[in-house]
Amino acid sequence: MQNELKIVAAFGVAAVLAGCDSTPASDPLTPYAEVDTEMSAMAEKYLDESGDLLGIVSATTWGELPDDTSTVTATYSGFVGGVVEGGDLDGRNLVGELALTADFGAESISATADNFYDSTDQQYTGTLTTLDDGDIRDVSGTMMDAILTGDLSNGVDPAYATDIALEGWFIGGTYDAVGGYADITIDGGLAPGVFIAEQ
């Protein structure tokens, strides 16, 4: 089951967990299921289960991005999530909504993440924000990164200190999407996962 959970961290976790005791047997269209389904539908267009770009998808090249003399910004809306390993939330899939802004003139990234749910249908209050502006860079491999930090609470006191490290690509010739890897640290547990967002 552990390998199965890792494989579907971004893609239809609700379906895989349907056979596990931690999934509620109530209304199948719960808030968690809605967010997870929306994330899966978006991610499957661009990323494989590990967060790498699909073979049919191209990363935006550096030359296709606005240069650092521009005033161009792009805003993206999407999701971030992963399966928690360790801590009080061990084994739960955590999925939240992501808002990201790329400032190509400053070569920086700012982002927020909130409206988190987990696969036991717990809702989390709190908003994670970029600690410092992330970077857009001309290097081989991933071309953007950012770290979000803050506290999330599902009613348990104290709230869970949470950090999310994003590392990924702009996607397509007109940078219509951004996505890649997300390492979520919450309550001492690590949730390796993915993020995806579209303009």
C-alpha cells in the first residue's frame, strides 16, 4: 500500500484510499474529494506521478519567457499536495489550493496556499505564504523555486508548523502553466508530492 500511495499522491488518491480504513464512508463527494479530483484533472495534463513533465509536454525555454527588463507578470491558480510520511498525520494525503505570481522583470515568485483538506476529510485553516520571494532562473533542469511557510490547523492545538518547497518549470511556449515537485513538511512529517497551476 505504501508504494501505491506514493504513486498516486497527485492523481486520484481518493480512489486508491477507498479500500483503506482512514477514508470516510460518508458522502463520496466530500470537500477533500472535490479538491483532490480537481487537482488530479489538472496535473494529469502536464505531470507524471512523481512530478516530472510528461513526455508530450515541453518546459518553457528561457528565451520564451519575458526578459528581466519587462514589467510582465503572470498569475496562476492550482493545487499542491502529497502523502504525509511520519508525524501525527502519517499516511494522510494533504491537498490544498495554490495561487502563484511570477514577476518576470524581477525574476521572482510569490505564492500562497490555503484551503487544505486531507484524506480523512479534515479541513485545515491557515494560509501559507512565500518566506522570501522565490527565484526564476536560467539553468538546466527546473527553472523556478519558492518556499511557503505558515501554520495549518485542523482544530488540534497547537497548529501544525508547515513548510512547502516548490521546484518546477513554466510549461508551454506561452508559459500557460507551472508545475513540478512539492516537498511538504508538516508536524515533523514529510509529504513528497507535486504542484500544478494554470493561468
